Amino acid sequence: MNLLSPFSIRLSRREVLKHFAAGSLGAASLPNFASNEKLAAVSGITIRDDLGEHVFQTIPQRPAVLQWDLLENLVGLGVKPAGACDISSWDTWVREPALPAGIEDLGTRAEPNLERIAKLKPDVILIGPTQLDLMPVLATIAPVLLFSNYRADAPENEAETALKQFRELAKLFQREAAAEAEIARWFAQIDAYGDAIRKAFGFDPQIQVIRFSSLTTLFVYTPNSIADWFVRRMGMAQPLTRPASAYGLTQVRIRDLKNLTDAYVIYIRPFAQEAKVMNSILWCATPFARKHHVAPAEPYWSHGGAPSILTTAKRITEALLTLAPSYAGRTEQEGTSK
């Protein structure tokens, strides 16, 4: 193969793809890892990703992960990646699970650093749709597995897809028993959260989960989102619904929430203009704001891997319980905000 060393010269993503299309970075078709003599073995580990089956002879020891939801899955399995993208932003947007120290920074998810990836010498590269155009180039470095979630046309909820991918990666790293134990623990805790909410409120509250996008607009979580999956698993519902959409989010205006008279609204941090929107005339005029039925949820990544299912449940529950009639600080909160 006519392969230009990915770390012998600095190339932008556009330049790399241009060279690849011209044939200077190797073959133009995606490799079939199942037919690679180093990987193909009937007795090996068979993994199914979005492109089909791949067979690995050994458990990867140096995975590179270019997408946050896949990084969550590996950390949730107790696997430390050799490298990953956007590590510096993790604590701002994701937080849980905490990343182990010593993971090599591979650039951003939108612009992975091909030099660093090649220099890392990974034995498998995990990517999502964001990096699909780089797959032929990445495949010259190591076997590539593609896992996509958060599509508007997906046949199942994002939580169900995340669990499938978690189990598939557990096969690859031979941690299937540990994965099933984790899933069982998550579901038990999620059901306990539902019981705690019902006990605190004395009824099944309507829950609307949102994320602000500007001082006048916000995102609501659609039926294919992990947030909606959790609400429905508890036997509750979001009153404002929209059709399934990419990433489980649809943008609406704050005024579209004017009919949420009985809802408890949970908004997910961070939002840089939080104080401004909370004090805006538009927001304060909503029925739930007038009733003080609003609470912030601490940051978590809405588009994460399987561990995000539990984190979503935890964050929503923590915020919602502060709005329950039995919450110790509620009377004082309402008195000071009138």
C-alpha cells in the first residue's frame, strides 16, 4: 500500500481527505477487517458494529476513542483508553464517569489529530458518525469500529442503542459479566429513583426536561432521548412532546411552554446566561416559574454512552426532589423568591 506516514507531515482534515481521494494515502475502499490475516480467526472475538462483523484475535490493549459516548462506555467497563478526544472539556460537559489519568489527548471530536493518533499506535480505533469521513485514513493506522447513536430515524430509543453498544464493547474487551452486573445495578438504582420521586411527591408528577440555547429559546427532549426514556420508565410523562429528532432534542421558544401549568421543569446546566434567563420577564411569566416548579440539574452529557442512562436518572431525580412538597428547603426557597 502506498501509505504516507500520518506523522511525517502536518495535514489538515480537508487536506488528508483530498490526498486520500487522489489515491496518495492508500486504497479508496474501506478495509474488511474480518478478512485481514491478523484478525480473521474462527476462534477470535467477533464484534458487530454499524458496518457488520469484525473478528479480533486478541483483546485490544491500546484503544483510541474519538467519540464521547464510546469513551463513556469504555470507562464504564473499566477499560482505560490509550487516547481520546476533547479530554479538556470532559469535566465541563460530562463529569461522570470521571476519566482515569494518563489518557493521551487526540484533539477534538470534530477535528481529531491524525498525527497523534498514528503516533499513539492504537490497536483499535472507536469512532462515531462525526468521524466517518476519516475512516479510510484511520483504517491505515488500526482496525476501526463505527458505532452510531442519536439518529432521528433510529428504530429504538437512544438508551436501548447505548446498552447494545455497551454490551458489544464488553465482548471486545471480554468484560461481559461485569457489564451485565453494571446494567443490573443501574436499573435497580433507576427504579429506586422512581420510587423516591413518587414517595416525595405523593403522586406521579409531570416532568419537563429542557436545556437552554439562548435567552428566548431552549431544547426539549424528544421521545427517542435518554431523558424521556427515564421519565417513561418511572411511569410518568413529559407534557410537551415533539417528534423524534437527531440527538433527541428539538428547539422551541420559551413562550411555547406557556401551557405547562402542572409541570415540574428541570433544566440542565451549564448555561452561561442562566441568571439572565431566570430573571427575564419571558421566563418569569411561565406558569411553572410562578409556582417555583423549576430546578437546575447539574451538568451531564445528554448524548453519552450507557453510563449516561444512570447519570441522567440521577441528575433529574436530584433536581426534582428539591421541588417536592416534603423538601426541607422548599418553604424557605419560596418565601425568599416571592
